[in-house]
Amino acid sequence: MSDLSPLPKLEDVKSIFQRPRYINLLKLQLVKDLFVLTQEVNIIEECTSLECLYDSLIHLFNQHISSNSKGVMNLLYRADVSEHHIKQALKSNPEKSSEVLAALILRREAQKILLREKYSR
């Protein structure tokens, strides 16, 4: 089975997603997908930067990893992060799972936004 296209690097996402328009698109996508994990999405809605979104995701993952791994897995599934990417990222950095998962989610959500823009023209 072939893997999905590679996710954009977080540095690439940072360069594109510094503009307010893209931050808003990213927030909307995250809120839509995060609702599976928690109904407390106001932490995301209040963000105005990529760094804030990243920190908020880390906070949410820290809250839910120990108590509800099924919810975290549902979120990763809903955001369409490939199992290959998850395993590869966690294998290289297992002690920072919240940070790794937050980066994967941001990268995948950014990829979806960019693909949607590319093919809607």
C-alpha cells in the first residue's frame, strides 16, 4: 500500500500560515476536526497565530492522552493523518508525543487547506 504524499514541513507551514487569512482557515478546520475530541474548542478559536494553535493543541493532547487515547486516535483519524506518519514521528520522538501529534495535526490540516485552494481555482 502506498503512503499519502509527504506532509509539508512545519517550517513551510509557518512561512505560509503567518497571514491572518490562513490562520482563520486553519482555526476553522481544527475546530471542525477537534470537536471529536472535545467540545471545548474556544482555546483554538481565541488563537491569532500559528504558535498559539500549536501550544493549544499540545495542551489539549496533554489533557487527553493519558485519560482518553481513543479520543486522540479519533481526532488523528478525523484529521486524516496517516498511520505511517504517526508511527514514524512517534518512533523518532516518543517522549514528546503531544508536541509530535500537534505538529502532525497542524501539518495535515495545512495540507488540506492548501490542496483545497489549489483545486478550487
